Amino acid sequence: MKKLIWLLLIGVAAAQAPGPDVHSGRFLAANYGQWSAQITSIPSATQVCVNAITVVLADGSKLNPWNTNAPIIFSGGTSQAETLTPTSFNFTQSPGQTCITVSAFAHTHFTGDSIGSGTFGLQEALNAAGVKLGGAVSIDQNWTALGGTTAIVNAAAIPLNTNIEDLRSGVSSGGAVSSVAGLGGEFVGLDMGWGAVQFGGSPCTAANIVNGFQFVQRYTQTFTRMAIRVTTTFGTSSHIGVALYNSAGTQIPNATTGALDGTAIGAPQVVTVPSVTLTPGIYYVGISTDGATSGAMVTILLSVSNSTITEFTNTARGTRIFTGSSASVGGVPPATLGTLSSQTTAGAIPLLWIEP
């Protein structure tokens, strides 16, 4: 299965001199992962200086890679190599010099040693995309060959409107999800600047309002079934409903469960809907109940054949996890979301699983 990427909103980004890959809105991590600079002086036990303010990328373009969210590998290729995240930088324009401060070095470093990207270009590419107000950062086998790992992906800081396109298996995000041989589905919904941890609470903050989250659909996918799995009852005679909305907050035709049983714990409640096709773009998931809001968890599944799925809670950023101003009735999601406001009190925003 393609890697599910957890994304965290960041507020810092390094200056970027764009390379050829920028113009398509796609940033190749491997292109940003081959820069190096040489240590020219070591002013203190926690600081080294290099003879560069900008570095040259693999495609020949220049980049300012210095950022307190971008780890650096010091003395790469030696027994003293270590990867640390800088705490600050000092720049001298003439001669061009950057002094890098860290909390503490575990090893001794020497003048003449090299430094380079501690994420093999991933964080630098993400920061460059953030400066351009968003885009797709591609990781592939070239990035893996440099040293890129899934642990680096999971630790990456993701700017607003930016996502990681994982091509390590050779799958292009431009194709249909059904082209992912043997996988049968794709997680979506975690591309827009929020993180996730496992939790066992409720996705709803009050009865008869709509809560939800924003997600990016990166593939054209069609589904004909929607399901909700309740793990703790929403209360006697309660209902729970889910609907999908477009980027304007209008419900997508046929993309709703209507009101399902909020007391039916365990197996997913499956609703067959007329064919719904999601094309690449930004969407919202809206969740409503007319019952209790404590101790309940739902998993949303579209055209699902596997009822085993992990639930997660998320930390909101902006209105990506939201409360809508439109009221629901009897657990039926409203026709429009209304005005969105940020909410951080819902205990468990579920994963969204889409399967052909």
C-alpha cells in the first residue's frame, strides 16, 4: 500500500531560487538532496561555519537551504557523521559565509568536512514548495538511493497546500488508483497541513452541527458505497451521517449516507449510492449526529470491502478540521457546510478510505 503520509503545518520556509521542476508545480526531492558545503571554521562547540550562503542543486539552480526545520548531516561520509536540526543561522555576505548553530554536537567535526541535506532533499523541496504557495514534492527511487527513508517522510514538516507524492513504487499520482497493482485502494485526507495520532474519542462536538475535515483527492476515483463504523453508541435512538462536499462547501450529489443508526456498534453500516466520481482537488468530509458526543468513534469508508481500519485523531490547523455553521436535522448532514470555523475539541477525526 502506498505510504500514508502525516502532514504538519509549518510557518517557516527558506528562500528558494527555482529550478526547472518548479514550473509544473512539482518539486523533485532528489534534486534538492545532492548539495554540499565545506566547513571552513568552528567558532564554538555548538557552531560551524561553511563557505556558502546558497548552494547548487543537481539541476544547476541555486538554493538557500538553511532552515530550522531542515536537518543537516555534518561530516557526511565519515565516522563522525551525525544529523542534527539547526537552532539558528548567522550570515556574512562578504565573504559569503553561513554559520550554523545546533543545541549540541555528539561528535567532533573538523574544517574541511562537508555538510549536506539531512533529509536528502525532502525538507528543502517542501520548503521550496511552501515559498511557491504549494505544490507536490516527489520522492522516488532516486531519493531512496541517496538515503531517503520512510522515517524521514514521517518526520517531515509540511507547508500549507503542499503534499508529498510518493513514487518509490513507481506509481504516478496522475493515474487512476486502480493502476496501483495489488493495493486496491488509497488513503486520502491527510495532505492539507494537519497531523494525526491514535485516539478513541468522538468526531462530533455537539448534536446537530456538522464537524469534519478537509482533504486533497490526488486521483480520479469512483465509488458506489459509503459506510460508517460506530465503535461506541451515540445514544438511544441516535443517528449519524456523513457527506462529502466540494471546495465551495456544497454537498456533492449522491455523496451522503443520510442518517444511519448511531447505536449500531461494530460492523460498518453500508449504503449503496449512485456512482460518485472524485476528480483531483480539495474536498471536505462532514459528519453529523443528533445524539451524544462523548465516547464514540466512527470510521468512514467509501466502497469498502475491508472493515478493519485504524482510527486517528488530529490536531486542527485553520479550518482544515472544522465546525460548520449549518445545522443538521436528525443526524442528516446539511446541504451546505455554511461558514467554517476551526475546531480542536473533536476527539477523533476518522481516516477516509477510498477504494475502486
